[in-house]
Amino acid sequence: MQIKNQQVILPVLSQKKITLHIKREDLTHPLISGNKYRKLKYNLIEAERQNLKTLVTFGGAYSNHIAAVAYAGKLHGFNTVGVVRGEEIRFTWKDNPTLKLAHEHGMQFMFVSRESYRNKTTIIEGLKKEIEPFYLLPEGGTNDTAVLGCQEILANTDSDYHFITTAVGTGGTISGIINSTSENQYVLGFPALKGSFLKEDIRKFAKKSNWDLQNDYHFGGYGKVSSELIEFINEFKEETKIPLDPIYTGKMIFGLIDMARKDYFKPETKILAIHTGGLQGIHGMNLLLKKKGLPLISV
């Protein structure tokens, strides 16, 4: 699959003599887009090889992973079960655009408290007693098989870029990218959540050391946004025609532009930023923003 690299033209980039392209992985599919397509590709093949008919996974109320698994399951003939964090959502999930969409594509839900959600082993053992044998997809979709799929994000034609950048959630996507980089390339990850544990998670899968994380652009943690970030996402879309999601890619691009402005990159640097999709989550985020009286993300 050949994905288009779209150049971003902005005054600050021209001023700093930096070339920035975005790999439009978000265009692979409306729901199974970006890194979700990559992570699921070989896991679905493995589930079929094991002759398992049900996929079980975990996620939050607005999880891109939940939506992608539901659609992929329907497309490939699997039953799907989503263990959803937040027991209170049990009675209001039909008002949630992500869960409503997942249910329309056949996913059945198991709502658990945030405390119970932390003990996934107990949940999995309980499901083994209640439903048919299943193929387990971890929260966020990251496992060895998913990393293999993410290693296909970079193409041979991408070898001229000095920096490859990506948003980081569970570490699978950046690990696959790291493994497929050329000797002259360096990978920068932009975590969407707070915490130093991510580096250890990435080291479990990454086979090279040409990478680092930029921890200054998470905006307070997973799912946290600000008026500044929303304004940036809207202005960026207006100027480039590229939509960004507020959880992952929006924070990465915000960080990249800020770093360019602060002369982190040398003149003549070529950067390839990976758009990991996740645009379906904008509708859910806008519902939350509206309740808080904050600006909405343009769709």
C-alpha cells in the first residue's frame, strides 16, 4: 500500500528552511485508518490461522481502537467484544458516537469500573468461562504481531528524510517505525499521555536506539486538550487542508512546529510526520468540548 506524503507549507518552515511532509496514513480507511490498519493487519491473519471466530479487546469510551476492531471484525467475519472502561457508560453509550458506531458494526460491550479495568487478567479469565475461544487484542492493539504491521509504514522512498515523527500511545507504532528506519534517520515520538514508563514499553519491541520521546506536548495527559491546541488544529486544517485529531496527531504537529520555531532542527532538515488517523474521535471530543464551553474542532 503506497500512502501519499503531503508537503506542509507554512511560513515558519520556510523561514527555518525545513521541509515537512505528512504521510497520510489517515486516508487508508475512514475507520480502520492509520496505525489501526497496520496493527490489525497481521493480527487478523493470525486469528484466522488459529480458526478463532471472536475478537476481544479493551478501550475507553472514545477509543479509535474499539471502533477499528468493530469494523474490521464485521468486514472479515469475526464476532467482536469490547471491554469498555467506565461502568457509568452502560446506560448512556448510545449517546457516544464511537460506541454507537462500533455497536452498529456488531460489537458487543462489557462495561467495567475503572478499578476493575486495571486488572485485565481477571477480566480475561472471566471471559474465557463465558464465551467461545477468542483472539485477544490488547488495549491499543500493540503486540509483536502489530509491530510487524507498523514496520510497513515507511516505504523505500522515505529513506531521504532525516527525522521520522509519530504520536505515541502504547508504543507499538513507533517501535515498528524504528525497526524499519535507515541508518541516517532519527525517530521522535510525541507521547499523548504523561509517564516515563513508555520508554521501557518501546524497548520491548524496538530493535534500534535511534529514537527519543518529546514529553513536553501532551497538554496535561491522555485526552487532555486546551483552547490553544484546538485553535492550532483548526488553523492548521484551514492552511493545509489536513485534518488532525486532538488526542494524538494534533499534539505531535503542534510540537513539531513549536520545535522548529525554537531552532531544534537545523536548516535543510527533512521531516516526515506520520498521520496515525483517529479522526473519528473528533465527534466525541466535540461533545465534551461543548459541555465545557470550549471552542469546537472543525470537521
